Amino acid sequence: MVTQAIPVGAKVSFRIGGSTLVGRVLEDRGPIGNGGRHLYGVRYEADKGNWSYTELPAAEIETVEFKTVDPRKRREIQYIVPYEAVEAHSLFAKHKHAWPLAEFLRSQNVRFATDPDAVEGEVNFLIDKSTPWQEFVSLLNEWKRQYAEEPSAPQTVTDPLGS
């Protein structure tokens, strides 16, 4: 049970129907609950690829994990935008971001191909349609969040695609 304010973006655990679930706080709804209880909007994955949203009072949230986001790193990757196309989902990433993004996508069993020469200075990721669009967008947003939470460190990338 949590009694302090919970920051937006925090990873939280809570119970619904006897199951413990993990989600992320999307919004602080304020003291609008029954009796002035403070509510939080939480997005969670009930099953793989099945995302849901619920509002919970602070008292029903069991644990909170929050890492500060580096605003510079968040701005640095804003240019990475997914595109939904007929044959494959697509996105472009600078070589600096291509390697960590590729590693993350592989860890999530996402099938993709890359074209490092599509645009000068950027790598084109062609995401196989076996990954549904919403799941792909959620995974990309999760990678962006993780990237922005990592402490800044000097990066040297010699071969961003491991080829």
C-alpha cells in the first residue's frame, strides 16, 4: 500500500481479481475518487499484446519503482517515429540509436530487416508484419522510455547493426 504521491511514468504493481499485475502510471487523476481518494491512471498488459487501462487509488498500489528520465535523452530520440505500411512497419534511426534499438527488438522476438543505406546517416528498420502494429508501437515506446532512463554515458558505435 502506497501513501505518498506517485510520479507519472512510475512502474507500479497492484492486484486485480486475485492476480498481481505490473503497469505504468500514465496520469495523476487527482483526488477525484470516492471520499476524495487520490486516483492514478495505469496502463498494464493483462496478456501478451493485450493492453488495458484502469484507474486505481494510491492505497491499492502495492509497489512503486521510478527512475528519473533524462530530458536531453528523451528529446534526442523524438525523431524516431514508426510508420505503418502495407508490407512492413518501418522506422528510421540514426546509427547511434540503431544498435541499442536492434538489440531491444531482438530481445522481444521481433523479426526485422535493416537497410543501413536507405537514408544517409540513418538506418531503415523494416519490421515484419507478424508483430501487430499496436504491439510494435508499444515496444518502441518502451525502448524509448528505457533509453531515456539510462544514465548518460559515452557511446562508441563502430558497427550499429552487428553485420
